[in-house]
Amino acid sequence: MNVADKALYKPRFADDIIERYLTVAKALCIEGPKWCGKTWTSSFHSHSEFFVGDPSNNFGNRKIAEMDPSFILNGAVPRLIDEWQEVPAIWDAVRMTVDKSTAKGQYILTGSSMPVRKGVLHSGTGRIVKIRMHTMSLFESGDSDGKVSLKDICRDSFDTPIFTGNVSLEKLAYLTVRGGWPDSIGVDENDAGLLPMSYIDSVIHEDIQRLDGNVTYEIHKLELLIRSLARNESTTASYSKISGDISENDNGRLSDDTVSKYIASLSRLFLIENQQPFRPGLRSSLRVKQNEKRHFCDSALACAALGLTPEKLLNNPDTFGFLFESMVERDLRIYAEHFGGKLYHYQDYKNNEIDAVIEDEDGEWCGIEIKLGANKIDEASSRLISIKNDIIAAGGKPPRSLCVVCGLTNAAYKRPDGVYVVPLTSLRS
């Protein structure tokens, strides 16, 4: 990337994480869904580049890498090796090279899939640090004004109420369908779903078919599964539930084993990014469910799989609610990771649920409910407080703060009951 290109670069939250690790690790591997900006961001931080998938000269770069993986590592550091998984031997070449030096920040690898490990691929532990990159949050894409810091909310240090202005339901529907791919930013409402639809088509017909070499995936079964995952977005649906959903809605048949196998493959393409369950304290007597909450890497993929336009989403309020929650949780994950936090969800056997839990580096946590409409804020706040009291009564660790992230509220403030209310379109890290 030349100086002119770097001047046009749109900053990402991953930048700070990459810069930090370049000072402590010998090599980084930036992983994430294709088209999310990994190459652009990694190039911004590198001083030389090698693109394995460059089609020039009949894919000459790939042939060179296959003949001598160590040869392509020569260049100014940090050196970017883009799409290293196309030639998996590059991983071991990098690992062996960095073992010969104490220098930090030598290589940045990017990958949009995880290759099958077949003996020669060393884990890279202690040499290569993996960093997960996501599609763009609303703050990164310019669709959040960033007036409120999630870090301040989680640390209970947001004090002054702020009027943030009104956001239309139509705008939220557009953002949910458009998603956070850099190339989608600014597209017309009528074209909001085109890139996500193309993404799914590419995954089904190309990317997943190349994943295991000799393994063939049935296109029709993949289509059935992806539609079912879209219908079950932001839920804790089991493999059996997904199999039943396919049978009920698409008159198809997929065994639990097939569902499990195909989901694992989609995860290796970083298409899936589920929310792990949260347990508030090891000494708590409260029984907590251990199901993951299901998510595509971006709400736009669920919309694309179901053929939803912004207009159709507006006409399906229940579906809109689940997919809005998905978009919020994408942003919460990105913001939390920026300040060292992790995203979870909470669900116990009394059917109490918290949509999102952010656990900070110090072990403190914030419980977050997600609501599209402002008319649900009171109900969500009451539920958060009730669950907090149950957790305390059971001997669990209480939250440091509670929050409702809302789509249509026009202010950020702390309620008399201590629960924060924040508009999604005013959040940042």
C-alpha cells in the first residue's frame, strides 16, 4: 500500500490490537470472513507484501510459494503474506523463520479459512498470535456518532445524560440488511443486500467446496442449512432443532451429523461466530445453560439467506427484532475486544436470559438487554434487575453495571434504577 492509499485508509478497531501485538509477538495471523477488510488493514501495517492468490502470470505467486515457502518470506518487515492458507506450508515456514530471531513484528499473515491440519502444520503457539477480524461496526462505517463509550458503560463511569437525536426504523432496517462489509458502505437502499447475497453464493458454490480438497458438499443441503441458521439467528437452537426446522419449513432432510459437519465447515470459513454462555461466579448455586447463541458473522447474511430487503424486514417485526439483536451483538463484540473484553450471553434453568454479557479484563461484567423499540426499555430494565437479584441470592458475582441498548431511543442516560439506556447508533468502544 503506497502513501496515497494509506491516506485513504478507513481506521478499524483492529488497528490498535494489531499495533499492540506487533510489539510483543514475532508474527500475527489476522483471521476473519472474506471481504471484511483483512488485507487492507494488514497492508496498512506492513512494509512489504506477498499475495499468494494473485492471479497474475497464471497464479505465479502460488506456484512460487508451493515450490519454496521460505523464499517468499524475504522482504521488509512487517511483511504481509496474504491468504496464506492457499499454501499451508507457509505457516511452518514462518514458524521456523521466527524461531531463528528474537525480533518482534516480523510477519502478518491473513486467512479467510482454516485449513485442515494434516501433521505438518504446527500450532504456532508462542510464535504466531491469532487475531480475529470482523465486518465493520456502525462506528467504523460512520453510522454511529460514537458519543457513548461501551467501556465507560461497562465500568459504570458514564455520568452525563446526552441527547443523541432520532433514528428512523427505516435506517435501522437498512443497516441490518446492508451489514458491515467495507464495499457495502454507502450503497443504495435498493442494493443493500446484493453483496451479502453474492457472499453466500460464493461460499456455497466455491469456498466451501475447496475447503477440504477431496470432500464434496451438497449445494442443496448447504442452502437448506444456511436458511435454517438464518431463521434461528440469535437463538440457542440445537442441531436437532435445526434439523427439525429444515424438515418443517423446507421439506428437506438433514441428519444431526450432517448439520454438525456442515456448521463446522462454515465456522472454518469464519461465517459463523456464536456467543458463548456466561457463568456469573464459580460458587454460584444457580444452574446455567451451556448452549451457544447462534450467529452469522454479520446480520446481513441472515437477511440475504431469507431474501429480506429493508422493506420486507420492516413488515416482519419479530424477525427484525432477532436480526437487530444480531447486528448489536456484532458491534458489542468488536467494541469489547478493543478494550480487552469478551462477549457472552446468559441463560439459566429458570428461563432467565440476558441478551449480552461483556466481561472485562478484571473479571467484572455488564449485563445488556437489546431492544429495537423504546417502548420495551422499562420491561428490559426490570428483567435485568430481577436477574441480578437472583444471581446475588444464589451467591454469584453481581454485575458492575446493567444496560439496555436500544434502536429508537434519542438519548443516552442512567435511569433512577441504575440501568443505563444507550442508542446503538451512539455507541463506540
